[in-house]
Amino acid sequence: MSEADHLWDNLDLVFSRWGISEIPFTESAPTTLRQAAQLREVFTGRIQELETALTAFRGRERRRLLVYGWYGIGKTAFILELLSLLRRKARDTLATYISLPREAEDLATFALVALAREMEDDEWAQHVLQQMGLRPRRRPVEKRTEVDAKFVKTSEETVPVSPPQFPTLSFEDLLGRALEKYKRVVIAIDDLDKQAPSRVREMLRSAQGLLKGEASFILTSHPAGLTRDILTRDLGLIDTAIQLETLDNATTYRMLVNYLNSARPEHARRDPDDPRAVMPFTPETAHALCERSEGVPRYLNRLGSYVLTKAALLRADRITPEVLRQGLEYTDSQLRSQHLTSEDYYVLELVLGKGSVSDETVTLDDLERLKVKEFNEIMPILEKLVQLDLLRRLPTEGAAEFGPSPLLLGKSEKPSQEKSSGEGA
Ligand SMILES: Nc1ncnc2c1ncn2[C@@H]1O[C@H](COP(=O)(O)OP(=O)(O)OP(=O)(O)O)[C@@H](O)[C@H]1O
Ligand SMILES: [Mg+2]
């Protein structure tokens, strides 16, 4: 047996002792409705918010729902859970989802794509997708059959790829066809704020007609996002706004239990009072992990994933407080080794050095060292560092303030310079 085989078997042994088949945590929610089944197994909490949303969709009127909350709080997971519920329970509703790509320029095109993708039996919808160079679920094949003396030749035409010329009209057309079959059509457009702010403004302004039309919309944004202001204040488009806040410790603990159990389907133990429900964690380290996550689902996922990886490298039987400590060190070092440019790095160091940074606390000296004139110029870098879970936005009213994320070790937690023992296998 080769050394690599040994390694594999050893890892197998670790996981079988832990009673889980794999590391169940994921950094991001799934990106299509079809993958939402996995999410169903682990989705935890948000009962009140779901109730608000579901009640809104019980009315006759079309709805425009805004789901807002900070990075990694669970906006995508929430709307996918909501849509998958609608799909299972509300037969008269057609629920669609699309995550807006960064380079998107108009909403109508993407609303059109979201809708067309779910209209599998509609040939025209499938044709529209194909024309845009997107894979239709059912291919409207254009076959040409030529018969000559000996052969029957069938060739498939490639349709030239082109974006719709009048996306809003195409969308309305398709929506009309959908509304012949369904009482309600819901279009969820996720990740609006991941665009450049000027583009978001432009996009939303020109999509007013679309958003006020016959479909219901679900949009997501960050609490202090420009998107939210435009939608609610400038355009007054939103009729129901749902804020996702951090989860309490008990819910976070149940979430941890659900994730771990999703990797041991046959021996699931879902009672949070049963210590075996959090294996390979002990109740003590499981609680510590949840506290560290501060009720942010993505923090829990990232921490869980790094800590289990480290524990597997250590061949640990259980996540004892010492294994957890090493797992947290490992998390810190992994996060810092994500790809950063030198500018990103300087900004990170500035925030870590000062403890927190905002337009009000940044000094001219700081800015000069970063070779910028205004605080605003480093905002995109700060946002990027937040997305990488290195920094977080502090819940300060008004000015944007940034501090280190709880996934990084605090100054007092830093290991002393001598190499910690037990590194590696
Ligand atoms: N209620 C929940 N139950 C279980 N897992 C959740 C829940 N909410 C979020 N998650 C998980 O936490 C991670 C982060 O959530 P998600 O991607 O939905 O956050 P987000 O708010 O959409 O983030 P971003 O601002 O980056 O788009 C994902 O792995 C997701 O599946
Ligand atoms: Mg998201």
C-alpha cells in the first residue's frame, strides 16, 4: 500500500470515529434553486422572517420584498429556503431565482433569464435562452432533414447568440405567458449590491417599469447599501422589508447540530441536549464555536470548516478545548493567506493596528501612508476585506466603521513566537 493510500485510510478512520462522512460546512449558500434541497437539511431558524414573507405572498397583490442584512448573515439561504417552500407548497406560484452577475447592466435581461429558465415547457422561453447563449433546459432543436438518393441527413443549426434587443418587452411577453398558467410569478434577484454603486443606481432607475409590473420581486441588499436607499427612499418600490439579524446562541447551536447531522444521515441525533448531537465537538467546544461565530451563519460555516480540517490534520478524536484553540489559530492563518494585493494588505494592517477605522477616525497620516486622499477611496478595499471575512462592518449608525472579524485572533490570543507543538500530522 502506498503512503498516499495510508493517508487516505487514516483520514477515513478519523472521520468514522467522528461519525461523519465529510465536512458539512459551506461558505456560500447554493446558487441555484435546484441545489436548494441540500440547504433544506441544514436551514435553521428565521421562523418569524419566513412567516412575514409567506404571509406577504398569501395576498392577491403582487409584492416587492426586500431582504436585507450584512454579509454572510444568510440572505441567499433565506430566499432560497423561501422559494423552495413556495415551489413545494404553492402550486399556483412560479418561483424563480437569479444571482446577478457583477457585469450585469440591466435587470430586465436577468429577470428574463430567471423566468425563462423555469419555463421548461415553453418553447419560446427555451428559444430565448438559447439565443442568449445559455443552455436551455429543453433544447429547442432546429433540425433540418435532407433526403437524397441514399441518405437521410439530419443537421442541427447553430443559432447565432444575441442578447434580447428589448429585454423589458421580452420579459413582459414571457411574464404574460407565465401568468396564463400561474396566479403569481416571483422573481428573486440576489446580489444586487455586488455591482458598482453607480451601476446599481442606473439599473434600478431604468428597471422601475419592470419592478412595478405584474410580477412579484424579491431583492437583497446590505443594510447601509445604496441599493436599499434607492429602493425604499428614492423609488419607494418596496412594500415589505425583512431584516436578517444575527442569530441567538441557542439557534446557532441548533444550526451546528443540523450541519453535523447532515453528514451522518443514518445516525442523526438532533436533540441539542444530547452531547452526541455535536460530535466530534464536545458540548463545551460546540458552545465556544457558536459564541465565536456571533450568530453570523457564514462565520459558523467558515470556523466549522477550518476547525474540522485542523482536527483531521491532528488526527484528533474529539475537538477538545486545545484542539479548538489550534483550530482557531489555523483559521486565522488560513484567512490571512487568502489572495491579497499589497494595497489590501496595508489597509488590513491599518484596521488591525488601530482596532477600528472609519471616516471619522482615520487620520491624514493614515491616508497618506495608503497613498490616497480620501477615506472613500479605500472603501472598495474595506468591502473586499469584509467579504473575505477578515474585517467586518461594525454596527455603527451613520458613518461606515470597520473592525477585525471575530475569525481573526485577538491580540491577546496570539500564540507566543515559539512554534506551537502538534503542528501537522
Ligand atoms: N438559516 C440558515 N440555516 C443554515 N445555514 C444558513 C442559514 N443562513 C445562512 N446559512 C449558511 O451560511 C452561509 C452564508 O449564508 P449566505 O450565503 O446565505 O449569506 P448572504 O447574506 O447571502 O451573504 P452575502 O452578503 O455574501 O451574499 C451559507 O453557507 C449558508 O448556506
Ligand atoms: Mg448572498
